[in-house]
Amino acid sequence: MSKMLRVKHLLGIKDLHREDIDLILQTADTFLDVINRPIKKVPSLRDTTIVNLFFENSTRTRLSFELAEKRLSADVLNFTASSSSVSKGETLVDTVNNILAMKVDMVVMRHPQAGAAKFLSERVDSVIINAGDGAHEHPTQALLDAFSIKRKLGTIEGKRVMIVGDILHSRVALSNIFCLQKLGAEVGVCGPPTLIPRYLNELGVYVETNLQKALQWCDVVNMLRIQLERQDIQYFPSNREYTKHYQLNDNRLNALDKKIVVMHPGPINRGIEITSDVADGPHSVILDQVESGVAVRMAVLYLLAGRSAD
Ligand code: CP
């Protein structure tokens, strides 16, 4: 296996070869050991400066990238759009070029516009890592989800993963579909028909609108929240109606003739798409996903830093 990624930037899972994903997950295994040692730090990126540019709110991704950078001994700058000169009308490219002029080597960016990371990668001279662009892709979330499934089940090949909820507005769903299919899993989606885009049939995804049937089909269920902030119209009658048909709760899990792994990328809306009993229950790996996120992001940063001089 090549020890270098074939891509200079991480813009989306769609651009990655299976070998790239395998290399990231293999490297993340090493970093998972590192972050569980008494001394959780390695000097790998001590000559590298990284900026985290967040134009949209985040808890997990932002802190996880920052921690991953610090665990690798990089110098870290954090940028929040609301307190910057973006509010005075500065463009994205001008903002980033000014930051790069301060001798910054890599850019991690979350942005509300789909395609923002690719746009930037074509206009500035730096490594760009997409930390979520609109409803398009969230590549490190998909990589950490795959890593978490591998940790729990030993393999991804041949497993059936069902993604439930607001598929239409979800960058997590799209990146997970690309990632899991490349790794040999079968992927299904479940939700109200209004929240399932038609193009999914062309991606070879199993589409199911009945949650109980969807749960019986899968080995792993990944629950998504309803992204009200991205919805311009009402896609279902009410939260109560949604909960009745699409909430993961103990009754639904107990009615299965098998145990399934429960995942959620966060943030959770407790009592809407998932009950607390299930989110905090024995089959949930939700906090393991968060731990995996640091190791996977360390792997991505480490591997792409090796390409930063290209
Ligand atoms: N999963 C995820 O992207 O969470 P944040 O929005 O908190 O980063």
C-alpha cells in the first residue's frame, strides 16, 4: 500500500480511492493508541501551522480538529467568521490569502456553502481540509464513522449500514454513502420520502421508508437530526409526527431479533430522532465516535502535511 495520499486536499470522500481511505484508517489506529497513552502528544507536525476557519457553528468538529492539531504539536490559529473582518465585506479568498501570508501551512474550513472548500483549493496556495460544506460533504465525519464501525465490528466489508433521518440536507449522509460503499459495505437510507433525494437510487443505496424494516435489515444504524436551519419549507407535518414514525427508541430496538450498533454524528436532539435510553444505552457508540474523531483527524492532518510541500 502507498504510504502517501493521492490527493493534496481533503475536499470530499468522492475524490478518494479505497487505498486512501484504508491508509487514513490504518494511520488513525496508530494515533488512537497515542491519544490513550499518559503522554498524548507526538512531535510530528511541530514545524506546521494550521488555521481552523469556521464560518458555521460547530462543537465536535472544531474542537476535535484543534485537539488533533495540538496532539501532533502543530501551531494552531482559530478563526471565527462572526468576529472577523468578513463582517466588513472581505472576501473568502482575501481572508485566506491574508492568513497564509502569516506563514500558515494548512487550512481546515467549515462553510455553509456547498463547494466552498473546492472553490478555495483552486484559488489559494495551501492544503485545504473540508470540515463540512453546506449539505455537500463532511469527509472527516464519514472517516470517523467508518473507523468507529471497524473498531466495533472488526470489519466494514459486507456490513449493512442504515442512515436514518434528514438525508436531503445531510452532508454526513452523502460522505458516509461514498465512504462505506468504497469500503465494501451495503448502505441504506430511511426517512420520510420528502427527505430522501431521488438521486440516491442511482448511487446503489437501498431506500426504505419504514423504520422497523430498515432496522431489521441493518447491522449498524446511524441516526441523523432534522436540520431545521437548512430547511426552507416544511417537509413533514410536525415533530410529533416525525417522532412517531422515525424515532429510534427501546421499543423499536427490542422488537428486533438481533442487536444492532447505534451511531449518531451529533448534535443530538434528544427525544426527537433518538431517546436518551438508546443514545446512552449499551448499543450506542456515540461517544466512541467522538474519540475516534480525534485519531482520524490526526491521521488526515499528518498524511496531508506530507503533501503540503508539493
Ligand atoms: N458532527 C458534527 O459535525 O458536529 P458539529 O457540528 O458539532 O461539528
